[in-house]
Amino acid sequence: MKKPSYLFIAAFAFLYSCQSKNEVKLVDGPHFSVNKGKGDNGISGQQGGSQTSGNLAIPGAFGAFAANNNSKKAEPEVIVEELPRSYKSRKFMNDVSNISYDLFMIPGNIVSYNPKDSSYTMRTLKAITKNNKPPVVTPISDGLIYSAKINSNTSFNGSYLIGGINVARDEILELNIQDVAISSVPDSLIDIEAIKSAIANIPEEDKKYLYYVKSVTLTTLDNRKYTEAKFDASINSCFVTAGGKTYSSNEKFKRDRTVSLFTVPLSNFIGSR
């Protein structure tokens, strides 16, 4: 991943130190892009159940599954449950290596949206909150979103919804998605007057592209791949059977991370008092 320039970070830090506590000025900060879901996101299947797109499976974490007799090269038949709609509708940040901020300090900042390339730009140097209080970071102890095994036919395979993790043909992926922490600015801490002052000189046409970052959520994607192999009880491996074949893995779970953010149009605040 591309890392931010130290010169850029130093310059950004200098601007931050020069900004007074009571005055907020908009700057042209780092750029980033997001992948935005649309609720169902085009994924077939029923909410909260198994998919019906040719790889329907009976419940159960392990065991033998019926092969697809309609295909000579059938994919492994595994449980493919639907991702929660609330998860699919999130805005997932792409490469955040150019962001010099602590990710948990992003809430409370103003960002601008560029409709030409669907990217965002950080427009403030710190969170706009009352008394300059930091965003509230809350660990999530029961944040399990999804736990299942998928194959290459799964419609969200390789997508941003699972951090680009890809399952090749004749592989099975064991996947656990879990929210681990959220950083947010409570409504009581949003400094409406400071926001109004910061955007006072912005042309009305441009204000509609300004947003306030209300929260960010850190999510982990624990995953392990299984490949086709003959069963051997003498080998210390994890096994799963699917489509009449046996798949094994000697891997430990790998952990990937993704960050999603929730933004609010600044137009929501302009008329507030």
C-alpha cells in the first residue's frame, strides 16, 4: 500500500498547530474514496437465509453437501447466508494510506465530495466539537456480523464488502466478519456554530457537497481458505467436505480490516440554531 509522504504529514501538522482553538478554516487535505452499498447491493438470495443462486445448502458448519448434478464442473456446495442489509449499505473507505489522521479521530471532521470521480477530500484539520472534545471511541464486544463458508460463486466474493478477499475456483473460504470498535461524535458534542462559521464564505453551490463525518467503524475480516485434498487423519489439518469432495487447510486465520464511515450533509446543520 502506498504510504503518505512525510513532508505532507509535516506540512499538515504545521497547519494544524497554526489553527486556533476557536477558529475553523477549511483546507485541502488528503483525498480518499469509498465504496457505497445500496442496501441489497444486487446480491441475490433471501435476507437472513441461504442464497438461492444455484448453490443452496442445508444448515450446518461441516459435513457432506449435495453436489450440483446440472454441472459437470460443479462448485463446492456450501452455506452462503446473506450479508445483513445494514452492513451492505455502509460506505467503505478504500485505500486510507494517504490519510495521516488517526482513523478514530476522523469523526467530527468536514469532508467534501467530488461528483466527478466520487472521491472525498478532508477539509478540516481536527474534529469540530464543543470544547474541542475528541470523538468517543467505544469497543464492540458483541459485533459479530457474519460467520459462514463461501465459494467462488458467492456474489460478494472478491468485493469491497469483504475487503477484496477472493476465493478461487475449487476453494472454500471460512469467513467471520465482526465490528470491533466505533468512533463517533454524539449529537450533544457537535459544534453547530463552529460549522456555520467554517462554511460561511463557501459558495452556496459548493455547500451541498460538504459533509460532517458522524462516525467510523472498524471491522475485522477473519478468514481461512480450504483447498481440495484427500482426507488423512494423521495430518494435523482442518477438513470440510462439500460437493462430494474433501477440502483441507493448514492455515491459521488471517485477519484483514476494513473501515466504514457515516456522514451527514452539512445542509442539515445550516438551519440549526
